Amino acid sequence: MLKLLKIAMAQMEVVPGHPDVNTATILRFIEEARAKGADVVIFPEMAVPGYFLGDTWEQSAFLRDCESYGRDIIAASKDITVMFGNVAIDWQKKNNDGRVRKYNAFFIARDGELIQPDNMPYPYTIKTLMPNYREFDDTRHFFSLQKLARELGTTPSKLLSPVTLKIRDDYYRVGCLLCEDGWSDDYEFAPFELLEEKEQLDFYVNISASPYTLGKNDKRNRVFGRQAREAGVPLFYVNCIGLQNNGKTVYTFDGSSTAYNESGHVVRTLPEYEEALTILPLMEPLLSAIGKDATLTGRTPLWRQIILVMTNSHTFTGYGFGMFWRDRQAVALLHTAFRSNSFMGTMTTGAHNVLLEYWLNVGLFGLASYFIALLASFRQMRKLERQNYIFCAAYMLWFMVMGWTERSMSTYEYQMVFLFLAMGVGSNKPRPVSRRRARLEKEAT
């Protein structure tokens, strides 16, 4: 059923303290996603207010603005499911410091209505784990799901529950996580594991406001890829971009929003530090039926990165035969995209696609020459006898199909190619002259 969904990931720049600007961006992306036929569009954590705001969180007027802009987003959800992060306020209750209670919340809206998680007392998912280290100061401002569970005399595992989406006539069960909820190694509770225990879900969504640190993206891929693999369903991680200031340091948010398939492989990664909207029509059941995942065992991220590299350098001339893989700087551009997806577990030394390998070697000029030679070969083969033509055409077709996911053949295999071609050509006999042609030639003389 999931293959019928078109899920859009909206990686946006979040401007802290400017819910008007952020809401305008969200509404623009909603319209774009709807125009492209998306069923679901996902925005980052705290997409409306921003994340690092300091004492701005304690200003009632600001909180009411965020609520108002949140209602605008909910109203814009006609014929599309909108997932977004915003601050949620319970004006009747207090935080531990006596100020109005605030939650870091995950909202889901469709057709102008909020969709409430199964066991939540509010129509939104509340963040369970509150980071309180380095740049984070969440416990000062927000009330966690753990505290709410204690207040209600229950446990986080009972409150934390999936959301049921009805899209057209189908139902989908979604596990909703907010940033730190997916990084639970050092916590008492693991929200992902609690959701996984509930029942089989259709997919997970982690909305985040995750600052960049060195090596962060590799760790994201390990953590979220493992979660998707263990659950056996896709996981969508959507992060924001931009700059935010916690009052002590300015932090960058790199985005790098990523979709993981049920095998834990990266299906799509959005560019760092750029706003982007990507729509993923999932094809898992079809590919699984032939023993493949959506990345073709890690190849598609590699191909996208090669295309990106080649459109920016050596586009027409290439790097020379075998020279790209000897250029450490060039290969380093591919390393991040492919390392966590490789079926070898380490960096590849080939494009795993014969056309991309030719492009790396000889550029677009050489690739054009290759196609010209290929067409000329097929024309020449038509002059062979029927059985020899079929033999050569089938062999070349096999070579082209194999080349779609592999870069080349070994030396031994090349020797076999030339041996079979030589046998085919050597056994060729001139086509017999037809009676009509013989008569015409006789009349001409």
C-alpha cells in the first residue's frame, strides 16, 4: 500500500523568532507539494518559531503568534497531509518554573483538522527526550512527555502512540519522533523502541532541528538506517537549514534530510545548506519482489553524486581512463554519499554503471562517440546472416543490460566477448543473392 503514497520532504530555512517568515515558507512548500501531487509533506521540528530562542520562549505574545500561524498551516492542509513542528501551549497548566506550559510538538493536519495520536491527551505528539547538554537547554523551557506521564499517573510507553492517517480510502500507521527521540542511547527510554513494540507501522517520521557537527551526517545514517532496518519499514528524517543563536554561540543547521528504505539504505538525501522539496514515490514492494532495494544496493546515491561531480568538473572531456579513481580529492566527493550504503561496507572504486564510467573516463564527447559507434555496429550487424545477427545482437543487448548496474567486465570476460564475436564473424557467410536482384543485375549488364 505504501508504494501508492507520494511523500514530500520539505527542507526549509528556519528563521528563529520569525514565525511569520517561516509560515510563509511552509505555505509556499505546501502549495508546491500539492501541485506536484504529493499526499504527505513533512517539515522540520520547530519549523514555525525556530529552536534556539532563549527567553523569547517566555513571551506570551510570541507564543500566541506561533499558535495563530500554526492555525494558518492547519487551514492550508486541504487534500494533503501536513506534518510540521511547532510549540504547543497549555495555558491552563504550568511548567516546573511556574510559567505557562510549553511542549515541543509534532503536528499532523489534513483537510483543516488535526489528527490526534491514539493515546495522547492532546492532538499532537509531544517530544519525549529533552536534550540538556552543549547548546541545548530544552528542560528549561519545555515540558517533556515523561513529565506529563508522571503527572497523569501513567507511563511514557502508554502515551507514546502512532498516528493513523486516512489518505483516499487507505489507512496508514505512522510513528512520529522529534529529533532527540531518535538519539536515545544515553536515555532511560527509547521512544523508537516503544513505538516499535506497539504494532507493525507503515513508516516512521523524525522531524529535527539538528545543528551540524563534524561527522554528524555519517552518524545520522548509521542511527536512522539501523532503525529503519530493524523496523523493516521506511523512515523519513527531515532537518532544517539556517543559522540560530542560543545566546552564547551561533550554530549552523545543515539540513541533509534523508529518506531510508526498509533495508536501512539511503534512498534520497537533500543537499546541505539548501532549501529543497523532494517527492518520493516509494517502490519498495516492486523492487523487493526481484530481490533489490530502492537504492539497488547503494548504487543510486553513488550515481547521483557522480552526476553532481561531473556536471561541475571535466564534464565534456572526462578525467581520462581510470584516472578519476586515482584522484583522491575527486573520490572524496563521492565518499560521504556512498560509504554508509555500500554493499562492500567501504568506498567503491567504480561507478557500477557503464555509461557513467565512460563519462568519468572520456566525458560527454567520448560518450557521444560511444553511442555513434554502437549505432554503427548495429547497422553493420544487419548485414550478417540471420543466426549470426541474432547471436551478436543478443550478446550486445546482454552487455548493455549488465552495464546498467556494473561498470565493466574483467579481463577474462573481455577475452570471452572477443572470442564469441570472432566466432560469430568467422562463421559468417555472404548472404545469397536473391533471384530478383540477380535478374536485375543481369539485365543491367
